[in-house]
Amino acid sequence: MKILIIEDDKILAKTVEQCIKSKYDVDHAYDGEEGILYAKQEIYDAIILDIMMPIMNGYDVLNTLRNSKIYTPVLILTAKDGISDKVKGFKIGADDYLVKPFNREELLVRLDALIRRAKGNYTENIIEFKNLILDLNCRKAKANGKEVILQGKQFDMLEYLINSKNTIVTKEQIFDKIWGFNSETTTNVIEVYASGLRKELKKIGYDTYLKTIRGVGYIWSE
């Protein structure tokens, strides 16, 4: 599978490539106009797009692509973290939005999910950690063949933490990923769900893998 990175900072573009090259082939475009020329080839499974670029900014690139009926999935990767920036990106036609600095595992997970949705491919959509298995198709968890009862977004939180294994994820990252930036609730809800998730994991002896980093967030680690 092939990814197009449209990013004017060549060092950052190379960093992004290093993060995903184990799974994807990569092409680079270093300004907006060049990005459009590449994207119009329609050979890419997804596009990673910066916003602040010379000649043509990312919003204009995305708008041009969508008006040209090019619907390749687009993940905006930018330092612009305002709500208005995110709303604008999604309204124009972005499929996902990730703020710099980014977590490598999160970038890969979001890219994988974006491509799966576009292709309608959810076969073998399984996450495993030791004897704990998460079936993303039916949203069920099992350990040693026994179902683990997870309520609401406890499943989503566990999925995110395992996918980010050995990496600290902040409450803000969890909130944006699971509840969404336009949610009317607050990050305080995360502590409630984390507590409930830990209780369920304790029943199967897996609560020790979920660690709280006081004042920061959580980490799933051995």
C-alpha cells in the first residue's frame, strides 16, 4: 500500500516516513501544488497532509482534491490545534486530524483505521495482548476464552491503550481520540472510565498492565 506525504518541512516529512515505512510505501510532495499533481494520480491508499505550506496551503489542497472528485482518504497532520481549524478541515473533506507533535503509534493506528474504513475491510480485525483478545468487529473482549464485560467507552479506551502499548498517552489524547474534540463533556470523564476499566481487568488479572501516570495520563505496559 502507498501513502502520499504532503509536507514542506523535509526533516519532518522524513520523520513521518520513518514512522510508517515498515507498513507502507511512501511518496513525498513538498508544497501544495506538487501535492495536487501527485494526488491526482489516484494511486495512493491515503494522504498525510500538512496545513501550513508555501504556494498553496493544505486547506486549499484538500478543497481542490474534493472538488476534483478525488476521494483518497486524507489525514491532516498539523501544528494547528484550534477547534476552528479542526472543524474547517473536516468540513472541507478531511477523514482524520492529528496534531503535531504526534505519537508514532497513534499515527499508525489512525492511518490503518482510515484505510480500513475506505476499503470496507474489517476482516481479522483483532487486537491481542497475551491471552486478552479484543474483537473490533463485534466489540467484545475475551481472556482465556471468557468474555470480559466492558461498558460503553471502556472498550474504546482499552483498545487505544493496547495499541499505544509502552507509550504514555495523555488524558487529552484519550479524550480527543475517544470522545472527540467537539464533545460536551470534559476530560474528567476519563478517570471514571479508567477506574471502571481497571475493576473489570482486575477480575482477569490484567489490571497491573494499566498504569496511571499521575497528572499526565496512562500507559499500558508490562
